[in-house]
Amino acid sequence: MGDQHAELDWRDQAIPVSTRFDDPYFSLENGLAETRHVFLAGNDLPSRFAPGFHIAELGFGTGLNLLTAWMAWEQAGHAGPLTFTSFEAFPMTADEMARALAAFPEMGSYANRLVTAWAEDKTLSTLGGIHARVILGDARETLAAESFAADAWFLDGFSPAKNPELWDANLMAQVGAHTTSSGTAATYTAAGFVRRNLANAGFSVTRVPGFGRKRHMTTCVKAPA
């Protein structure tokens, strides 16, 4: 998968849109507010943060979700770094990432540090201040090889209608298997087949109000062992 990369168009010269999946990387209204609504609040964060907390993610994209979680972690004043593991099949370049993140000036030095580390190594081996790791390749193959259990999942693949592979039953089963007892997952989509796959993966699934014009999204809690 090493030769795979993002294929982008730019809307309003600022918002990256995947031409492969015909889907924007973040909300056309307010990407940062959507990330906070869907992935932080959807996983009951930052109130659940605790030492050693581990977030995992399907779809690294621009890195906005990592930055948002990292900032929230540091603002919450926890000792020690947050652990963040993400899976990405089609990474963008560092220049593309910098251009996309320019839409969020409040990310400031966090974004600069991410872009610098991304330019050096897309697995983020050189990024300090957070235990971050991006696993490149098809998550349907790479997640099964991992042994971690995440406390919270950010499920942020492109639209299930356009990228169904990242939401299929086998992959959602792997998400469930890589989640702690009573761990959580959240996603912007409320597609029926996604919710069914998550339920079959061992989660209690709830449809809740979405962000902006999106009526619904999905939150999940893994049943205790």
C-alpha cells in the first residue's frame, strides 16, 4: 500500500475533498466543531480521560481529530501523554495537510508539530508530546494484526455509501475486539448497516443528534465482558 496516496480537489481553496470517494475530509460548516461534537462528546470526552487513555481511529485524514483530542487532553491537565493509534490507506502529503489545517488557526503549534512530523515519517514516529502512531495500509488487513484495546474509537472513514469497505462487518468486528470492556465508539454516520455491524460487534448502539445539518450520528458502548 506504500504507493497509495490521497487524491484531492479543493473546495473554496480551503476544504480538501477526496476525488476517490467524492467526500470532503471535514464539515463544510465547521470541521472543528463537528469533531468536538461527534468524536469528543460522542465518546464522553474529555470527562473519561484518565492516565494511559488510548484512542484509536479509522481514517486519519488531515489529522484534525488527533489534534482536537491532543489539545483537549492537555487542556484537561492529565499527566503523561495520550495514546492515539490511527489507520489510513491513502495518506495526503505534508503540504496538503498543512493547507487543510490552515482552516483551523486555533490548532496553532499543535498543527505545526504534526505537519513537521508527518513530513519526516507518516507513521508519526518523531511526533513528541503524544504517543501517536499511524498505521498505513488497508485497515481490513492491518487492524487484525494489532494487539491493543482502545478506550475510545473515532470511526471517521469516508461516507459509508461511498467507502463501504471501511464499515463492513468484519472490520467492525475487529473494532469491537480491539475495544476495552465498557469502551466506546462514535461516528458521524447513522447508516443502518453500520449500526447493525457495530451491534453485532458487541456494542450497545445509540442514534443521537448529529452535527449541523446531519440529523443523526451514532454512539456505542461495548458491553462489559
